[in-house]
Amino acid sequence: MTKPPPQPWLPPRYELADVEAIQALARDPAHKRALDWIIREACMTYDETFFPDERNSAYAQGRRGVGLAIVKLVNYPPAARDALRRPKTPAKRGKEKA
């Protein structure tokens, strides 16, 4: 069975290793500069995304979405990282009738 295509409106999937790798980049001075350029310039994360041309607006919003995903992982709180470390347990269902 093939994997369904990703839905563009959903946030990207990530694991603890991804969070740790992005945060390691943000801690190193040389890599921090590169990451800052990616977030601010390449992704236009903090820029206005409205343009008179709808296509340009959509494109700018896509770039910004990538930047926001990176910023989310850079700022991922320690308590949430700990939650990613814990094994996932199956969701409980409502009470079953006998």
C-alpha cells in the first residue's frame, strides 16, 4: 500500500531528533547566522505576505510557512521535548458495554 500524499495545509511531521538537530544549529554561532538568514530572508517569515497578485501572496505564504515550521522547532519547549521522548500509548476509547 502506498503512503497517501501529504496535505499542504497540515504542519510538517517531526520527531525528537529533528527538534534536537534544529536546536543544535541555533546554538552554534556560525550555524545560527545561516539559520537566521534562512528564516528571515529565504523564508520571509516576518515579512508581509499580501501582494496584489494572488499567486504571489500564495507563494509568499508558502515560504513563510516553512520559516514558521523552523521557528517552531527552534523554540520547542523542554517539557514538550520530554513528551516526544515518551513512548506513545494507544488512545483510550469510551467505556465499552458488556
